[in-house]
Amino acid sequence: MRIFLDANVLFSAAVEASATRWLLSAASGYAGLVSSRHAWEEVRRNLQRKRPEHLPGLASLQPLVRITNAHMPHLTEDLPSEDLPILAAAVASGCTHLWTGDRRHFGTWYGRQLRGLTVVSATMLADRLVEQGWNPEQGL
């Protein structure tokens, strides 16, 4: 399993005591984690502007997440233009899953395939990790 992390997931995971951070850390033991330079920089800018105290939390994620510059031009999916680079990088980097909290733009794709990726929410990802043997009660 190879999971692409949307910018909103990284933003939430930058908060070291967050449930998203906990799930991301667990996922790193079962899957490769990938995001794009585009998403990483978007998160860094947003944290700098809105929550600068969480910038160290983002930096501490770097060893867990492979940052890619991969992309695919000319995607025509019915998504807002700002989401197309995320989808393009996820597909081009060979991911199997796209983890996003963006229900407004990706919600209709949750649990379904989009360009070969299974789009998942945090809950769906946790369920898949449990199927692979993860015990969420460990490490609590």
C-alpha cells in the first residue's frame, strides 16, 4: 500500500497531539507515505500564516513522508483546478490510495477508484490498516 497525503492531512498532522498525526504515524508502519512538493509548500505557507507554532510539527514529519515532484499533465476529472495537481501527483507517483479530508471536492469519491487510486478518509484508512493487522489500542 502506498498512500498519498493531501495537504489538509499534512496540515492536521503537523499538530503533534492530533488524531491525524497518530494515524499517519501508524500508517507509516504499514505503507509508504507520499506527498508532493506542491502540497508540502501549501501546508508550510498556511501554517506560517495561520498556525506558525505548528511548523516544527510539519518538519518532524519529513522522515515519514517521501516528497515527490511527479505529476501528470492534462487531467480532465471533474474536480476544482486546485485539486488536480494533488490527483496528478498521486497517480504519477504510483500510489494506491489518496488520503484526504476534503469532503467537498473528493467526498463523492470516498471508497471508490479515481484514476486507479482509492480515495479514503481517515476512518476508511484506519479500517484498512486494521485489516492489515494494526491494533489501534497499541501505543495509546
